[in-house]
Amino acid sequence: MHPFSLSEQTVARMVAKQGRAHMIEHVEPARTALIVVDMQNYFMAPGQQFETPTARAIVPNVNRLARALRGAGGSVVWIENVARPPTATATSGPPTPNATCRSSGRAGANR
């Protein structure tokens, strides 16, 4: 969405503090998850109430990362916020927001 970089001064402080530029030197794909939040129509689709046009630019990179991590044995978790109608025991009031997730193609609630 926007360019990002750390200043040389910041990197030098990290190296001085922890002895290296990156906290994690090796990532084990089978023990790694990519957690994707708010990549849903409410924010991404044209005309939606909270449409964020610049966010659409990151979709190809998110998909590329998800494909690569799955291919290496990792998990991809898609967080989806949904509004469900009131239940039979709570018939008045606004829809209830619920978070659900899909992990590497398997659907389920709050795992």
C-alpha cells in the first residue's frame, strides 16, 4: 500500500541491541502461519461502505505469500468478521458480529 523501510540508524540500533538485524533467522514453514485480516469485500470491493481502494494493490502479494507458504507446508488463516442475524433467544437488537476463520481451506469458528 505504501513504501516502507527502516532507517540505517534504526537497523544499527537493532544490531547493537540483539547482535543481528532480524530477530528470527530461520522460519520453519510447518510451524508458521500467515494470518490475513480484513481482506474481505467490506473493505476491498468497490462501492462498499469502508472501501479502501489502495488495499486492493496488496491482493496479488497476499495471494503469492499464501500460495508459497501452503506449498512449503505452512498454514494460512483468513480472519473474517461477519454480522449474523439475532438468535432465537435474542430476537431484538442489531446483528451480532462474529469472527470466523478459514485455515488452509478448512472452515470453522474461532479456532
